[in-house]
Amino acid sequence: MDRSQKAESVAGLNAIFNEAGVVVVTRNLGLSVAQSTDLRSKMRAAGASYKVAKNRLAKLAIADTDYTGIDGYLTGPTALATSVDPVAAAKVVIDFAKTNPKLEVVGGSMGSQVLDADGVKALASMPSLDELRAKLIGLVNAPATKIAQLSTAPAAKLARVFGAYAAKDAA
């Protein structure tokens, strides 16, 4: 890598760090290409990304961001999982690490809040942004549904009574 390629890489990583809601640092000792590809496809499906970057370049890229606290985690063979949704990257990495012991969660950061491995696991157990939106819509929609059911219930009961009388008279 020459100097201009390194500068481009640092600028690209810096842009990723400025957009990210969460950064999870993983250590991938012995992941095969197929396993790494599987992890990346799961990350893309969740709206996250998984990138192997040189530690020195990553440390330069986080210099002007909220993620300066993770520089201690950037030692050895590391990779960075990032997502705008604060839960998506953590959830995919933790789920993948459960089935593959070669992927180790080192730590991460959610903005300026530095997380250790247990903090990332706790973050992964939270519902995602889409799940929270669905629950909120369900809570808002439930009273309206009940009101509609209550207003139509007496009319439906009357219709059944009239139908029963009509069937009785016809018989």
C-alpha cells in the first residue's frame, strides 16, 4: 500500500466512523473465507458492515471521531463491525460468535461510550430500532382497534339475533 492508498483508506474509515451508531471490534483468529463471507452477508442483510482494516490506519481514522476510546482494542488481527442502527451490528456479531468460536468479540463503542465484550452482549440483547418501531405502532394502534371492535359489537349482536329469529320463523 502506498501513501495515497493509505490516505484514501483512512478517509474512508473516518467517513464510516462518522456515520456509525455503533462500532464492534472483533478478533477473527482462523475464520475461513466461507465463514467470513457468511458473516458479511448476514451483516449486509441487517444493514451493517464488517471490515478488516489495518490497526494503525483504523487508529488514525478514529482520531477525530467519538470512537477514540476503542484504540486500546485495536491490537492483533481485528475487524470492525459497524452500523447506523446501534443494535444491528452487535446483534449479528454476537449471534455469529455463538455458533463460531473462532470469532471473538473484543469490545466496541456506541458513540463516546466504550463497551467491553459484556457491554456488546448486553447491547445485542436489546430490540432493534425496527422492532421498537413495530412495538410502538402496535401500542398506538391497539386502543383504536378496541374502540372499533366495541362500536361494531352491539350491531353484530343485533344482526345475529335477527338472523336467529328469521331462521326460527323459516323453520
